Amino acid sequence: MKYILLLLLIFICSLSAQNITPLEKSDYMKLTSYSDLFSYVNEAANNSKYITVDTLAISIEGRIIPFIKISNKSFGKDKSKLKVLLFAQQHGNEHSGKEGMLLLLNDFANNKMLKYLTRLDIILVPQMNPDGSEKDKRRNGADADLNRNHQACTQPEVIGLHKLFNKYLPEVTLDVHEYYPYGKEWNIYGFRRNADEQLGTVTNPNVSEVIKNYEKNSVLPYIKKYINSNGFSFNEYMVGGPPDSERIRYSTVEVNDGRQSFGILNTLSFILEGKNGVDSIDNIKHRSLGQKTTLTGLLQFAYDHLTEIKKIVKDERTKLVNSKEGEKVIIRMEHVSDGKDFPLTMMNINTNKDTVLYIKNFHSKIESRYEVNKPIGYLIPKSDLNLQRWLEHHNIIYSAAAAIPNTKVISYKVESINIEQLEEMDIFIPVTSEIGKKKIDLGKFVFVPVNQLYSNFIVLSLEPASMLGLKQIPDFKYLLEEGKEYPILKVVSLKK
């Protein structure tokens, strides 16, 4: 009897020693609050030699946003390992990503997933938007949509994330969200998307074709199989619809969200969209476990394919750093149909059964509408501190402008501004005329070369005719004025 009691006591003590997430403590009845999250991640770090907690940023309303590094060595020092960055809850009313990431952290804290640390260094940011989360609202404390701020990079939460990215340059990133399939228009249509998890790849046509093909042909099938084998349904991420009133497509080409802003740097970058509940707490256990399963699946893929991922990302990033004048960059693009009906599994709202529909207005392809040649670089006025802050927030290399032999400076005059409806938003499309060779006072400018990691991002952001240009963002609209010269100048070879 004494022996049995001793074993029982040991078992009870072992249970009490296990970490447990706030969501689990509530038996999945209460969402994790900011204070509970903050306490939990620090508790996990205190109980594990593999986990450290640091500060990403301070939110608009003054909350410390923690990030977690998980490594069996000094983080980032072992160059043979892959670095993976996972971040969640940019939108405060999308809670399952946060909860799923805490469940993932809990496994590491309880020494259940230590095999991954032999090949991976992992960064978790479970809650990008604590201000929005506390109010169960999409936007942050400044009423900004964080997932539309990555190009402008003006919000402290986003600035902190990009500073973190540039410090470690992870090869793999994942931005975790939820999608809401219960809208009135879908009820009228009679069908809706029903996948537990949707994973989206990079779609901007300027991202390396090698990376885009690898994500589509290798990562997606692997994750689908992994998710399905663990009891969750899967679909590739898409937006739009219902299909009888609106096109459906593979998401945006914008570089202002978490996935594309890192993808344009030739990162293996993804977006994850779990199915939301009818409200924030509805079905939270299933939602959170689905998100955790997908996160684990991506870690498993990275673990299994470390060597090829490192080579792909290194090679494709090297191409950006060694960019040459004259390389093409697509600055206007559009989603179009390939002319084929697309089979899409949706749930019949009347029968609650999944049905394959053949969608006619599925826009699966992205076509170029306008391309430019890369210049040697750009000249930005020193007086524009707004643009200089933008360069610094993105860690874009720049220096004092100096004369470069056998080059000329090109400026543009904005003759008129037309507004076209592209990518579901109004984009300024300027009609410009080249002024030509221009004598300028170089002392009034800084020089931004294009042969750096941010090469394609720079061109997309600074070209006056780009549909993804900075001038479409409210903070930078002053760059484009009818009848005036565009203040950002191009440096090109005399032969151009």
C-alpha cells in the first residue's frame, strides 16, 4: 500500500510540474487575456533552459509585446540550423492563432518537441496586437490594420517585427490568421468555405520562381497530408466570392502584409488562415488545436527539408543582393482566369455536407501589366525624414549621395493621375513624362542602391508608376502631385 501511495504521489507531483496554458486551465472556456499570456510565456521561460523571452515592441496603449526564442544553443549562432519565425494575432479578434501558438510553446516547455531544436531555431510571437485582442477588435490601439502596414512600417508592432526579422533573417516565416465564412452573402449563395485550415503561399510575381514553385509543389502537399492525417481539413488559401458575384483568387500581390513583405525578400513565407467561430470563443478548442497542428506541420517540414530550404533561400537571396541594372520588375499586375472551371470544395449550408463546385470566375493567374528596368539606385531627398525613417525601419541600405561615373539622373513630371480599381482598392496610377538628364545638388540627397536584399521591394515601393508604390499609402501620398516633379530620382547608366 505504501508503495502504491508513493507512486500516486509521484504521479501527482509530475502532473503539477507540467506547464499548462491559460486556455487549458479554463478547460477551453475562456480566451487567454494579455496579462495571462504575459505571465505564461515568462513562466515557460523560467521552467525551460531552451526558452527565452524578449520584448518585440511596446504597443500603442503601452503593453509589452513579448517574443519567444526556442533553441538548444545560443540562438542564431549555429549556422547549420534553419531559423523559423511564427507570428500570430495581428488582428485582435482572431484568437485561435495566439492560443494555438501557446499550445505549441507548451509542448516545448514540457520537453515534448526537443528533436526540432537539433535543426531549427524558432521564434514565436503569439500576440502581435494585444490592444486589439483585449477589446476583441481587428485593429490596434491607433486604429491601424497591422496586416496592411508592413510596407509603410509605421506602427510600433510592425516596426518591431521587421527589426526582429532583419536581426536574424529567418529562412521560413508564417503569419497566422483566421477567416470568417459566415457572412450574409454566403448564406444567400447557399455554400461556404469550410476548411479548418487554409495555407497561402507568396503570390507577388517578383518573388523568386524557385521559391514560389517550391511552396506550391512541395510545402502545400506536405502540409495538407499532415493536417488531414491529424483530423483537420485543409485547403489552399484563397479570397473573394461568392463566385456568382465576385471573383475568387489566391489572395493579394501587395507587399504590405506579413506574408508578402517577407516573401519579396525571397523568404519561404506563408499565411495561415484557420476557420473562425461564429464568435471569438465558439469552437475555440478545435480551432486552436487546428492552428497548433499546422504550426507543428510546418516545423516538421522545415526539420525534414533543412538542407534544401537553406540552399534555396540562400541562392535566391544572393540573386537579390547581386541585382544588376536592367533586370525587369513587374510594377503593375492583375489576377486573371486561365479559362478553366476551378474545382472548389465548399459546404452546402442546407445539408452541412461538403460539395465540389466548379467555379467559373476563379482568377488563378497573375499577369504583368507593366514592367520597368531596375536602375542603379534611387536618390531620396535628405529633407524627407519620413522616407528616411521608412528606410531605417526596413533596414534598407543607403548612404550619402556621391557622384557615380558614367551615370545620369532621371526625374519625372506627373502630368496626370488616373484612378483604377485593382486589387480591391483604389490605386494611384500616374501618367508621367521623363525629364531626362538632370543636374542636381547631390548634397541634398541620400542614395539607395538596388543591389541589396530589398532590391525588388525598393523598386515596387519607389517607382512612380507602381500600383504597389508608397504613394498609395496615406502617409506618403504627398509624393505624387499633378503638375509637379516626382521627388524621388533614378540613377541609371548613360547608355540607358
